Amino acid sequence: MILANDWKDYELIDCSNGEKLERWGNIFLLRPDPQIIWDNGNLIEKYKNINSHYHRSNKGGGCWENLKRTPESWKIEYKNLCFNIKQMGFKHTGLFPEQAVNWDFMIAKIKNCSRPVKVLNLFAYTGGASVACLSAGATVVHVDSSRGMVDWAKENVKASGLEKASIRYIVDDVIKFVKREIRRGNKYDAIIMDPPSYGRGSNGEVWDIEKNLFELVNLCNDLLTEQPLFFIINSYSTGLSKDIFTNILKMTVGKKYSGKIYSEEIGLPIKNSDLILPCGIVSRYENAD
């Protein structure tokens, strides 16, 4: 497992009974996590500094209960990167802190490359990976079907002082965009994707990871340059083994390019314990250099 353990502005403080207590800067949030099936006491009773508690509804979704004054948005930093945090519907904050392991990987690969690097970020959300790649000097094309998420990504790029960096923001269905890029003959040195289990495109297109992921990765094969730097697939889909993603990369990118292909769980250390919270899977191709 690869651990995101270089944070200063974020901490996973405690986990118990399907909930996790986190510190985001100086704001403490209690959120649900279905993987936490162990009992480490009642977190509401154990900690008196919680700003906000997310409650799930039996009908789906849920809502935040602000126990103390909580700002509408606030900033946290990871090394030289800066992100805007907000309380979203369905428990999210606009950032997945475990993805710092990928940001470090991307930054190192781009900085160590002796040529300009062009990156395609698909299902790009609020732009954590886009900000990381821009900070290393890459050119980025950022694609997401949600205009709200793309606008948030712009805020994060600006917060990190990278508004003059080379980035294009695209609001579109990912598969449709990739097919257009193939027809245009555009090429990328690196591709990142963070596909949901299910989702809808900008015009209602249905995405199903089990039905559509192989097709998308295979299509992206035609967008890579002759010497691609890396290809990253992130997944939070339960029930899909990391070996599934390794197999997909081996059957697509691995058939065309030499390099290393591997998949690992990523996780967050739980403060003051030897426990780790698993937080999804990353599957990577990286060049042989």
C-alpha cells in the first residue's frame, strides 16, 4: 500500500463505526466511510472540537450539521499546492487527500523529463492532478462533464498561483472528447483518469466503469506520444480488484509501449495509531527510463 503521509494541513485523526474524523487546516469534519466497520468509541463524545458532522439519509444523500462555526470555503496546502475546500452534498469536500501520492509521482516524472510534457486529465474533478502537473511545468488539458467542478478547478489553479500556466478546461463527456482528439490527431505524453463507478456526461451520456473502462483506455492508447511518460487510472469502485486495472493496462498500453505496469492500494495513516484506512486503487504505467 502507498501512503499519503506527507500532509501538514490534513490529518485523519480517528475512525470508528462507519465514520472518520479529519482535520482540514483548522476545521474538523466528521464524515461517513463504509469501510470503517470497527468500533473505536463514539467520536462525537470523544472529540469536542468537531466543526461539522455529515449525516446520511435513509432515502439517499444526506446533509451537514454544523456543530461550530464553519466557513463556506477555506484553503489548505500540500507542499507548494493550494486547494479550496468546501462542504459538498453527499459528504465530499472537493479533495481526496490520499491522491497526494499521485501528485508526488506526477511531479517527479514531469520534472525529470528532458522534454516538454503535455498531460490529459480525464474525469478531472476539481483539478488536484491538474494543479500538480502544472506546478511541475506541464501543459494540461482538463476534462470533466460538470461545469461546476471545472469552475472549482480554476479556483484551485488560481489559489496555487498557476493561473498563467498552460491549461485548457473542457466541459464534455470524456469518451466523446477522446474520440474527437483522436480524429484531430492530438497526442499526449501522459494521461490521468479518475473514472466513477457510474456517472452521466454533459448531455446525459451514461458511464458504467465495468462496461466502458476498457473501451476508454483502449481509445486513449491512440492519444499517446511515441514515448509516453505515464498513464494513471484511479478507482474507488468497490468489488474491482487492483489486478483488474493491471490487466486492462497490460492489454492496452502494455501491448504498445515498453515500461512498468503495476497497481497498488493507496491509503491514509490514522493519527496516533498503527492503523491505515484504505482509500482506493491506483494503477500506473510508467516509461522504462
